[in-house]
Amino acid sequence: MIIEGVDPRDIAWEVDHPPYRVYFWRHGRVPAGTAPVDVGYAADEYRLSGVTDVDEALTWARAKATPEQSFTLYVEDVRDGRRGLIRLAGTDPTVMS
């Protein structure tokens, strides 16, 4: 972790209530004799709007996730007219580090 002081005047824009995305991950069906790590993932994806803040989005995701699911929380961002995601919490199990 790198911690630095910042000048708040370098910000050009701000969004008070951005949309969030939550992806709930689960392993697909594991055939007999196959290791779970060798089976791909399936995801259920949701867009949350009208959310007060990231704590509200996290509370919802934690309450909705089942014991066999993990989740990734993103904030949705638009740059040059193209939609993208910024990861806030969790990990995407399909991305190799």
C-alpha cells in the first residue's frame, strides 16, 4: 500500500450516487472425478442504482450472497462514452493474477 497526501483541487468532476454492479460467482456443476478448480465459474450480475453509498451496496451484496457464492463489487464509470467498471471489493475468480 502506498499512502500519499493529495491536493483536492486536481479533481475535475464527482458523482455523488454512482451506479454499482455486483457479480455473484459460483462454480459450475463439478462432474465426478473433476477438481472444482478445473471447472469454470458462472455469475449472476446486478446493477444497483439509487444507492446511498458503498456501504449500502456492500450490505446488500453480503445479504444476498449464498454460502457457496463469492461476489465482486464494482462502481460503474463512463469515460469517453464507454462504460467500464472499477473494482471496490471482492475478487473476480476468472481473472488470473
